[in-house]
Amino acid sequence: MSKNKLGAYIQKLMTVIVDKEEGQFNKDLAYSELKRLNSDVSEFLVKNYKDSDLQEEHDEKQLLLELQEKKNG
């Protein structure tokens, strides 16, 4: 089995869309599925990017507090 199943799936959907011999119905289905995947990936990136930023901010504040404690120590 392929390690990159999603990549292969997306590639197949893109191939359906550009295939001149493929029926319009199948092209429309592939297009709809790609739009759905795009939305899911975008949502994932936004959620995880924000979570990552919050974690970095927390880590930075924690480091500053530790440095201040050592200084006042």
C-alpha cells in the first residue's frame, strides 16, 4: 500500500477533471470532492496554526518567567 493515500486520491481526482474523454458528471463529482478536501485541509491548517501560535506564546512567557525568577532568585 502507498504511504501517501490522500495524495494519490487527489491526483486521481485531478486526472479525472483534465481528462478530455471523461464524462461531465464524473468531472463534476471530482471537482466537488476536491473542493471539499480543500475546505477540510484549510480548516485543519487554520486550527493547527492557531494552536501552534498559542503554544509558542505560552512557551515564550514561561521562559521569560523562569529567567525573571533566576534573576530575582
